[in-house]
Amino acid sequence: MLKEMASGNANCPEWASFTLGVFMCQSCSGFHRNIPHISRVKSVLLDPWEASEVEVGS
């Protein structure tokens, strides 16, 4: 999986984990959705964001 992430598939990071403060591609967001106790994922473009969720990444 790390190889896939490093291969350039993450060149369109339209998803983000607001609990970890990282951006990711759609493929990686699927993995993160399977570990909701560690990483909560939202679309950067489609989902509404609360101010507290945005502050995690700053």
C-alpha cells in the first residue's frame, strides 16, 4: 500500500483525514474509512467542514 501511495496516485489529494491532518487520494481515503477509530475522512470538495475539523490540519 505504501508503494501505491508513493507511486504518484496521490497527485489529486481531494480527500483529507481531519483527525490526522493529512490529505490523500480517493484510493487511500477508502483505506482510512476502514479505520474510523483512527482516521475520520471527508471530501475536500464535497463535504461540509466544521472550523474545529479544519484547525486540526493547521
